Amino acid sequence: MNLLYPKIGRGAIGRLAKLAAKVVLPGGWVLCCSNCRTLHPEKMSGMLRCGFRDAGRRIVEMRSRRMPPEYRDENYLKSFWIGLA
């Protein structure tokens, strides 16, 4: 269970991460992106971690990318590169 967000991982992002974990070879990478304004990056990260953990996969690296500078609006674009063992 994720201590910061105990109920996450059961949502769509967690389910997608779990499905992706089934097709990515060890040493492979997954790119996960969202433009949902109400989803905070920390919550999305937790959902992804829960989904991969529920699939029995270990994350070896997780890189978060900021919104490109040409977007002047609020910080709503999120992307994570996730390396799996």
C-alpha cells in the first residue's frame, strides 16, 4: 500500500501501468503522460508505482519531465519515463 495515497493504484492510470508491465521486457522503458489539470504529479507518480508493483515489477528509474517552456498556462502537462527491471 502506498502510504501517501492509500487508495491510488486502483484508478485508470494504475490499471494501465499494470497492463504495460505485462508487455515491457526487463530493462525496457514506459512513457506515461497526462494533461489532466486536477491530477497532481505526485499522485500520478504514486498511481504508476502502485500499478507496476501490483504487476510484480520493480521500477529501477523514474524520470519526470516538466512542461515545455512554450506553454505559459498552469503546470498541467505531466510525463514520466519509467525503467523496469
